[in-house]
Amino acid sequence: IITNENRKRYIPLFGIGTEYKASANTNIYANISQAYRPIDYSQITAFGITSKIDPKLKDANGFNADLGYHGTVKNYLNFDLGLFYLAYNKRIGIVLINPGSVNEYTLRTNVANSILKGLESYIEFNILKYLNTKSNKGLSIFNSLALIDAKYKSGEFKGNRVEASAKYINRVGLTYSDKRLSATLQMNNVGDAF
């Protein structure tokens, strides 16, 4: 079935952010903003003869917030530590209707609300600038780490992990830089995802 459907939406999204200078080189920051995700074409297209699209499918919405502390120590240490919280409402997904019967089919619909929360951190220590603050060269060790807890808070999947959301993402690396060259060696380690 081919349909010619056009939806216009005018949705104002609001947010606010603030930053407090805790010292000459460090800041505390906080942000909160609304989020909106419209239905896209792939979500209103059936993907097989035993699939259906919920005619009452709604756009997803929510909000995200973060709170953190970042700064530098002289010219050899950079850091950023933060907490985040993301509420994702009316999440679109697929559920199995009438399982095991001759009338079994999949339905794409708004399955549930979910919450993603966690911690993100970044730290970079420049060894050459620590040993000589006037050095034109740099040799930095860095680590970026995210710890994530993503779960459904309502609906049929309540209490289950959100699909494709890793429990952690960890990146460790080494960067060399001078006036003419910069090179980075990095290792990534990603936790399991459902």
C-alpha cells in the first residue's frame, strides 16, 4: 500500500545551562534540555507480510540532563567528570502479537519509556609538559570512560536493558605532538550490549 501522508509539526524545545567558575582553571556545569524524535519513514514502513504498523504511533520525546566538573591543572592535566540522565518516552520498537498462533504478527509501536543514566569521564596527562612546562612537544596519556545503565521503565519490557546500549565504553591512548606532527594510538573496549 502506498500512501501520501504529510505531517507538519511545530514543537518548541527548551533547555537551560549554567556554568560556575570554581577556580581560575576549573568549572562546574549543569544543563537540562527537552528532547524530541519524530517518526521517520523507516518506522512507518512495514518490513514483511506478517508485520504491521500501529496507526496510533506517536513521536518520541523526553529530556536529558548533565552535571559535571572540568578543568586543567597548569598545562599538563585536563579532566572532565560528569553525570548524565536521559529520559526517553514513547520509545518506538517491535512487539510480537499473538505468539504461537496462526494470527501471529509483529507490531511496530510505542513500546515503553526508558531511562539512561551514568557517568562520563575524561582525563589527559601530558608527561613532557609536566617535566618541562615550556616544552614545545607533548606526550599525553589519556582515558575516556563512560559507565551506562539503560533500562526500560514501563511497558512489556519493564526492567530489561535497552537494546544496543553498552554497559561501558572505555578508550585509552597515547598522543605525541610537536609543531609539525601529531599521532595518536588508541585502544577501545566496549562492554556487552543486549
